[in-house]
Amino acid sequence: MEAIRVLIMDDHPIFRRGIRWILDSADDMVVVGEAENGQEAIELADRLSPDVVLVDINLPGMNGLEIARVIKRRDPRIRIVVLSVHDDDEQLFNAIKVGAAAYQTKNIAPEALMQVIREVAGGAYLINDTVMSKPHVAARVLNQFRELAATGEENSQLFAPLTSREIEILDCIARGMSNREIASQLSISGQTVKNHITSILSKLQVNDRTMAVIYAIQRGWIKMGGEKPPEGEGRAARRRGGATGSAAGD
């Protein structure tokens, strides 16, 4: 099995060297380069073709998210792990929009960082779990689904095939509702809910409910902005839990 090729992008030499020291201890990883600014990171990504790029989000000059966007546009195969000093919802939204596979704070444990790199290199989108662990963030995402669908804008292939009922069901999923709760909320049968979810997954070509919610933002198709749900809704969503489940759910 070939080693995972990692490029480190951070403007602090000590932090870069620390990450390199951590990754050099792993038998299945190799640090192919280090960059201290955006232009250098983009050039190294073009030349070295890393599997994973670790990108610091807070940089002077060219923002880390812009760097990630350019790298992903030039080579969609490269997986981006965004590192931030703070756990910030706006940064999380933007990390999804540029196609990042993971969003982590810099206080992550060395072993955990190595595991993140392994998983994203294997094709996982760990950023999904980060979003769905925050009910108000997930609900805000679905607000963008509804708003863009309502305007009839055709700047993506995502919304054209989705019906207004399917948008409603995605909204319910993001709020952590089970199929039974969705059926009650929309006054339809449980089987009808399952049929709609199956249709959504098929249209968006994703495998589960979580990916259906996150699919559009990962590709930068969802506009930023929108209101957070009332505090009561947020508490209710937290009690119900995140929008998880495989396929059409139960």
C-alpha cells in the first residue's frame, strides 16, 4: 500500500515542523512538502500532487479557504483538511463550500489528526459529521435549500429535480426528525416519506440522508446567509439528535 502523500500549509514554521514530526512517525504517511503562503501552497500542490493538504484557515494575505478553493479547482482528487484556531460556524460553512473533507481545530490530538488524514485519504467526508452535530447549522443549511429553490434560480443541477415536498423532507431531516415524525409533521404516510427519501437519494446520487443534506454545500452551490432558527427550535433539535441514518431511514 502506498503511503499517503501530505502537503502542509501554515505560516508558522514551528507549527509546520511539529506536524511534520508527527506525520513522520507514521509508517503510512509521507510529508511531500511544506508551504508558508498561498502561492507556494498552490504551486507545490500542482507539482507534487499530494493526496491530502492540511490548510491553516487564518493566514495573512490570501485566506486559507481561497487557497483550498484554488487547489480543489485545479485537482478535485486532492483532499483538503482545514485547520482553525477556533471552532467557528461561519468558517465551517465556508470550509464546506470550498470542498473541504474535514474541519478541525488546531488543538486536535496527534493520533486523532493522523486518523483524520487516513480517513479523508480513503474518501471520507468527516466534515459531514461536524455539521450534523450542530442542529442550528444543519437547519440553516436547509434554509438555503428552500430559498434558492423558491427563487427558481438555475445556477446548479441540484435544485431542478427536487420537488417542493422533497425540500420540505430534507428540512425535516436536517432538524433531526425520524421518518415517523416527518410523516406526522407533513400529514403523509411513513411509506410516502420513505419513497420521497429514496427519490432524493437517487436524484442527488448519494447514499444516505446526511450526504443528501450536505451534498450541495460541498460543491459551493449553497448561498451564505440566512437566519438561525428560534432558540426553542434549536433546543428541540438537540433533544432529537442529528440528521443521521442510512439510505431512506426507518
